[in-house]
Amino acid sequence: MEIKDLQEKVELHLSSVWKDNVKVSQMQHLSGGACQDNYALDLISKSGKQSLVLRTDKGASLLSSLSKRDEFKVAELVYKAGVKTPTPVFLEETSDVIGSPFFLMEKIAGRATGRYITKDKELDAYRKSRMVSDLAANLAKLHTVKPSFVSDEELKQKLKIVTKENYISIAISDLRQSLDELPEAHPAIELCLFWLESNAPSIDDIVLVHGDFRTGNFMMNSEGLQGILDYEFAHFGDRHEDIAWLCMRDWRFGRLNKEVGGFGDRKDFYQAYQNTSGIPVDPFKVTFWEIMGNVRWAIGSAQQTERHLSGKDKGIELAAIGRRTSEMEWEAMRLIEEVSNAI
């Protein structure tokens, strides 16, 4: 849809819903990745001017990603938990307005690109002082959201009701099913899944997990963290899952010696997380979930490429991402060898 048409449809719909003469004075397309579309827009109404972001799906969303309704509801939970995140503003659950459901959220300052977060001189001072502690503290706040806090039964089911006893076995079973659905064999992933089954740790509590907590999904500038984004993969699970995902090699953007997102050290992040949550981080559990994360990303990469090859969703980005599969397989096996030698 052309931006002009999108702008007109949003104006008419919000004017009708809000019983106000809403005008979209400006709208521009933002980067949204292979499966999301984001648009920055300025709204003018009786209540004043608002700078917002409209978020919707681009074609088909990724397997296991939440609907826009559920992503919005998660953002509300996280916002209420005190996490620094854009204020959720409006949800449109139907596809009647622009062809797919969408929601509006506060537009925040900053940039999220990996190179900027990990290398730009503008962030040097913040990187050395509070970047690690700010992110750890906000992640700890996100993890205060428990299943009992969710009154929306539909959302609770979408976030998956699990227990400390069955969560890991369910996670591995889901990965096996996804692997079996791929048209080609991946013996390295099979090996990793066997190791995960044989070395599963205990879980201290079931909490809300962001599901994609990494460099690229939080906005920063020289003043610091501006907000955490993108809850489309949120679910209930183990807190160590998010910490491990942030530490994965693929999200360090070339700064491999900075194992936390390409900008920090594990010991500092672990301590800062404990300072806010009161819960120590278990390094073995982080490694376990780091292996699981690499397996999940390897399968996800293969799935995205298959979407292109099958003709379902043609796109060069989907096609190119398949090369990450072998990289993730190698990294998962490297971590297994490393942790096995340490035992």
C-alpha cells in the first residue's frame, strides 16, 4: 500500500474510533526487517501532537511469532512492570483498516543498529559506564512478569503455559518438530538436540521471556537506553534464556571479545542483573540456553530460506539468511565441546 493511502486510512479510522478530527501530518517507512513493517507518523488531534510508530506485519510473520494483538498486550505488561519501553497507544485487531492488524506506540529517540550500539564513538562514554547495567536492570524488571499476572486468558495461552518441570522438554520437542518439517537433513542439529536432552538443568522460576533480547532490539543514544523493542517472540520460560540470547556470538557484530551483545562482559552483566533481581545468574544455564539459542536460530534461518525457495515469500533477505544455519551449527557444537571440557 502506498504511504499516502495508508495515511488516509489511518486518519479516517482513528478519527472514527477516537471521535476526534485526527490528522496524520507526516508518515515515513522505517526499517522493519524481513517480516515487520514500521512507520513513523505524527498525529495531530484536539489533545495535541503525538509522534508515534505504526507496527504491522509484512506478508507472513515468522513461525511462532505473536500476533499484533498479543505483541501489543505483552508490551502493555512490560510497560506496567517498569521496563523502559515505548508506551503502547492503540491496537487495531482487525485487517479491515490497512489489510492487516496493527498497533501504535510512542516513537522514541535513538538508534538500534548493531554497528552503532557496539562501535560508534558517540556511545563510548555510555558503553563504559551504564550500558550493561541499564540493560541488565531492565531485563530483570521484564522477568518480574509471571503467568499469574496475566488476566487475559487468550494471551496467557499464546504465551504458553508451562511448568519448571516440563518447559525444557517442550522446547526441545518443538525444535525437533520444526527440524523434521525442513526438507533437508541437519545431522549437526540432531547432535546438539541430543546433548540438550542429556544435559538439561533445573529452572528456578517461570517468567516472561522477551524471546529476542539482543543488540538491534533496543534503542540507544548518547544519553543512554531509550527503550526496549519487539516482543513478537515473547513467551513464558527460563530467565537464563534471554541472557543467553544476548550473549550469542551472532549478536556481537564483530566484537567477539565483548560477549554481551558486542559491548559488555558477562561478569558485569550477571552482577548487574543480580543487583536488580536478587537472583544469581547460573553460568552453566546461560551456556545451555546459548546452545539452545544457536540451534533455534539455525532452524529459524533454514525456515526463512525455505520460505523463499518454496515460493511462499520471495525475498533476497530471506534467501541470504540461510547461510547463518551452518554458522549457528558450528557455534552450538563449539559451545558443547567447551562446556564438556570444563566439566
